[in-house]
Amino acid sequence: MSQKWLKTSVQYLISGEGHSTPIKRNYNTVAQNVTDDQLNKFGAAIASLSNDNVNDIFVTTKQEANA
């Protein structure tokens, strides 16, 4: 049985000074074949805008079974 890609979402947990708990940043329109390198570079870019750090990156892919 094959799978049909529907969408990929990413959540970044970002921490730094002034945050008692990590901030969640969600992106719901991520490319189907996004790479770990691309995710890490994007996380570094958004964290650097506020001098924060990326703690975790969570990737969710939704697929549908093809009969």
C-alpha cells in the first residue's frame, strides 16, 4: 500500500533570557522533502533574531493511504 503526502508541519521550541518556558513557533506549510539541514538552518535564523536558542524541532507529516 502506498502513501500520498498531504502536508508537513514543523514546531520549534525556542528558549532564552526572558522566557521562563520555551516558546513554540509553528510553521504549517513546509515543503514535502524538507531536509534536516534546512530545518536546522531555519531554526538558527529565527532564534538569532532574538538571541535565543532552539531546544527542539518537531516535524509532523500527514499522509493518506492509497488503495
